[in-house]
Amino acid sequence: MIERLVELLDFPDADYWSDVGCVEARSIIDADPQLVLCEVESQWRSWTEPRQEHLAYILGEGPHPLEKEVLLEMARSSDPGVAMSAREALRGISGNEA
């Protein structure tokens, strides 16, 4: 599961990513959020900036509390693009003041 998620997150910013890749990546998380998000939480810091930005883009849409935790960590990233993407995703979570 995590391998396919990583493949999808590595797609370049293009129509395929926005039309298909992000939807499929989100469906992988939704299929088993506890398992996938635990893996993501332990690995995301070692991922490339584009992969982290794509991850931030798809997080925050589900109800699992680990999504918000990962986004909060990502919002403190030293990489400005990752931090900005995470803050944008956090704004979409109701009741959040990121």
C-alpha cells in the first residue's frame, strides 16, 4: 500500500496528478487510514520536497486524527513549500486555526 502511495505522490504536477493521481492516493489512505498514516508518519520526513507537498495536498480530507498530526508537523517544516502546503491543508480542517 505505502509503495503505491509513494508512486502516486511522485507523479509530476500535471493533469494526471490532479485528475487521477491525487484521487487514487487519497483512496489508498481511506482504505486503511490507521495503517497507512502510521507508515506515512514514520517516513514523510525522509521524502523529497515534491512528494511531501503532494502528501500535504491530499491530507486533511479524512477524519483520522493522524492526518492533522502529520500536517501540523509538516507545517513546521524548514522547507517553505512543504510548510505552506501543510498550512493550506490545515485551513481546510474545521475548527483549525493554522
